[in-house]
Amino acid sequence: MSPQEGFVSTNGVRLQYLDWGGPGRALIFIHGMMDNPHAFADLAPAFADRFRVISYARRGHGASDVRGPYDSETLTEDMKGLMDALGIQRADLVGWSMGGNELTGMANRYPERVRSLIYFDGAYDTSDPDFAKLLAAVPAEMFATPPEALVSFAAYRDYMGAEHYRGVADKGRLDSYLRETVVVHPDGHLEARMSKELTAELYAALGTDKPRDYTRIRCPVLAFFPESQVDTRNPALLELENQYMRPFREKSMAQLRREMPQVEIIVVPGTHQCFFMTSRERVAREMLRFLK
């Protein structure tokens, strides 16, 4: 099921969105850092028979304008502006990773526009010093793509499938998403779509965020977390998971339970990068139950 692509202009930028249509109330997905709205191409059709399903590219991502600032307040205004432009008065919101910032911002600033929140491993306080320690501990080469994986799209898909999406049986399900993460040159070789300079800007913006405050959120909330942030079969990554990632994830879940008594938390198999792909059926089933 292919979505229709569109663009809206709001808050000084032009934003790309994908629309799967659907007869019901609006369900809006927002991706993570350095990602694109096609990240949900494999999941979104599960909802299109009863929701109007939208996924959009935040500024600096996908085919949206590359124009700062990238702080959470600005990104929240972008989401509100997208809803205004599409005539959506109220929506269920789904945010993956960095997308959780917009969800929290919308629920705090525009609660009347939010029916419910669904966090996809995105309920983290990025102003927490423990988050900064986690980022500092991640080796720079951890997500670097080797040159031999960039000689063709087939090589890139094989590499990403083995390195980050091992649990996805049909790697073809990733094609539309992976194609949007790279630029294909006339000779066939690839390069990352997002520049190192923009990536640095995005990380710097995370450091300016105010502490998360969930206490004012009154709508229903569902928060998914993966069983691990990284592939723990790698001994070096297992150490990173145990020393930094798991403690911060558990701390974040405790904050949710403390500040939002109505929250429902579900831990599913998979890693941060792919849990809603490797556990697609379960994630969709739990979402549909929650959204009734």
C-alpha cells in the first residue's frame, strides 16, 4: 500500500508528508533523528482501514527544508502547523526516538489537539546528564557505514540488513525507508543524505532542551521500549548496553510511571533501531487495542 506524498508550508519551512488515507480520526507518525517518514512504511498500512494515517519529515530530514533551528519548541510548532495545514484538529500521535520530543511538547502546549500519545522508544529526557554520558560513551564509528557498503544500493541494503535489521526476515520491507537515507549518484555509488554538519546541529539542539515534564499530560499514553538499545551479541555493544543504555532506559521508565500514572509501558523484542519492524505484528496489535 503506497502513500501519497505532499508538502505543507508552516513556521517558515516546507515539510514533506506521506498520507495513507483512511476513513477515521488522524494518526500521525513522526520519525527519529537522521531518519525519514518512510520508516513507518511497513507499519502504517495496518491502521489505514480505520484511521487517516500521516507520517511526516521534520525540518532537516527527508524532503523537508533543511533550515534551523532544531530545538524542541520549534519542532513542536512545526507539528502543530502541519496539523493546521492539513485541517486536523485533534490526533493520536506516535513518536519514534527524537520524535518523542514533539509528542511531549504537543501534549504540554496544545493538549486540546492531542487524543493520545504513543512513544516508540522516545520517552527520554535528553537534558538529563546521564543522557549526555550515554552519548559520550558511544564510539563514533558505531554507526559509520563502510565504503564497500556504499558501492550500490544492493550492497547498502545487505549491509544494513545484517548490521541493524537482522531480525527483519524480508529485507525488501526496508527498501523505501533505506532509499531515503542515501543519495544515489549517476555511477551508482551512494552517500549519506544527511551531512555531518547537520547531524552535529541536531545533537547540539538536543542539549538545549528543557527537562521533560510529564506531570501535566492527562491524555492516555502508551510507551514502547525495546529489550535493548543495540545488538548485544556484540561484546563491545553488550558492555555499552549494560553500563549506560539499560540503566538510562530503566530510569526513564521509572520517571514515566512516577509522573504519569495513566501510562502503559510495553517492552518488546528487538533493538532501538528496529523493534517496531521485527515485532511489527505485536506492536500493531497493541496499538490498535490502545487506540480503541
